[in-house]
Amino acid sequence: MGKIRNDLGSEAFILQSRQVRTGGFFGFFTKQSVEVIALLDVEEGAESARKAEKAQSSSLVEKSIIKEDIPSWQSYFNDQGVSHLLIEEIIADMQGTAKNGDTKRWLEHWLLGRASTPSSPGSLYDTQFLTVVGPTGVGKTTTLAKLAAKAKLEDGKSVAFITLDTYRIGAVEQLKTYAEILKMPLKVVYNTEDYEKAKQELSSYDLVLTDTAGRNFLNPESMDELGGLLQDQMDHTKYLVLSLTSKYEDLKHVIQHFSRTGVNRLILTKKDETASLGALINILLIENTIPLYITNGQNVPDDISTVTPKAIVSMFLQQKRDA
């Protein structure tokens, strides 16, 4: 069959075979052989050829789809503010390794493959004391109220507030309003001694949330003051709050400066106020930082949710479909 199909094609088949003797001398020293009559099914051969042609055509279409998709995705990445170095890496790998027309699925696998995954994402209740820090105007106080409402209304925890934000006009009143609505105590402190005293007075609560004044990361004195306040607070979980409306370059520098003060977790706010999520992808893949919470509006406590790398990637890719 091997010889037959080599000569006639893969659709050939044996019609008849018989044993014969050939050669020799006067009937002696003959050799036994097999005589075979083989046919080629022309219709089946044509069908096979059609299948091969269809598969080749399909492959060309898929490659064409990939080729046509690349400029569209590249434009989307640029519009979203994804880092240019990251875009170059994605496009190069897409051209080299994407094998079918489902570029969105390929991108999902690629992005998740690059994202670091912590052994434990952490919990709101890892420590009794939780402090939020960050630049001015990112929504720290509202975020703190959302966390407080979630802890009390959804998880049944006893919660209290401390505020160190005595610089911003109306900051204390804003948090006081939330405290009254949620029926939680609020301590206003002005220095480290007051802070330690307030912590002692609230030590019976399941969760104590501390608000701080906004800090300019370009001001060394302001950052040193915050670092001095936080460096001895080993019993605190410290969250850096950042707004997704900010440029990635600014976010990158803020993360670097605040990390020196002992901040170990991240909350991103104002997703509802931006159409660009490239900064979120940059933070995930370049800064290797996974935010624990993202806020999506002003409603307390509804507009805050925990996130995972998979949720972030899906959110980013869905944005293109919705555009």
C-alpha cells in the first residue's frame, strides 16, 4: 500500500492481488512475487483535494484576520495609554505566536501570563488598624467610608474612624457626616501622641480606619512626615489610594515614593470618570502591583469592589468592545 499510494496518491486502493512466480531457468530458481491491480478513486481524490484547499484557505483567512486585527489593537493600546514599550512587546508576540483569528482570547492569555499573582490577595481584616494615604483629591475619605460601610453593613463588624486630615477645609466635617450616618465613633487627632491615645480608646473595635491628609509626593518634607507617622505602625495595613484619571507616569512616581513610607496595598478610584484603562494595565504588568479594590462611583458602600488580575484584564478588553 505504501508503494501504491506513493505512486498513485493517498486515495488509491487495491482491487485485486495474486501470487506469481517470475524469473528462473526452466522452472528452477524462480522468485515468488505479488501482482496487484490498484485503482485511484477520482471523486474521493478530488474531495480530499477540496478539503486540503479549504483548510489552506481557512488558514490564510485566519492569518489575514490576525494581520488586520493588529493595527486595530495597536491603536486601542495607544488610545488607552498603555506603555509604548509594553505595546511593542505585545504586537511583536502577536505577530509571531497568535495562531488564529481570536485575538482577544490570545491577548487575555498573554496579559494574564505577564501579571504577577500574589499567594494571598489580602483581606480588609488582616489587621485591626487600616490607614489610607495618597495625593490630594483622589477620594481617600469617600473610599474610607465605603470600606467602613462594607465592614459594618455587610460583614457585621464594629468599626471606628480616626482622622489626621486637619489641613483640608471641610475634611473633618465630611468624615463626621459619614460617621454619624453609619453610627460610628470618630476621633480627630493632631499629632502622634493624640493618635496613640485614640488607638487605645478604640482598641475594642474590630476595625479602626484612619484618614490622612493628602500628600504631594514631590514635597520631601511632606513625605518624610508621613513616613515618620507610619514607620512604627506595624499593626497597620496601609493602603495607597490613587485615581485612574491620573497619567501613568505620575502614578508610577507616586507608587515609588509612597512605597518608601511603608505602604503595602493599593486602591484605585474614579474608574467611572475615565475612558482610559491603560494605566491599570501598566500598574498590573510593569509595576507588578495588583490593586485590592477599585471604586466606580460615589455611592456608599456600593461603588467599590475587590479585583483580581483576571477581572482587570477582562475589564480592559471589554472596554474595546464597548467603544
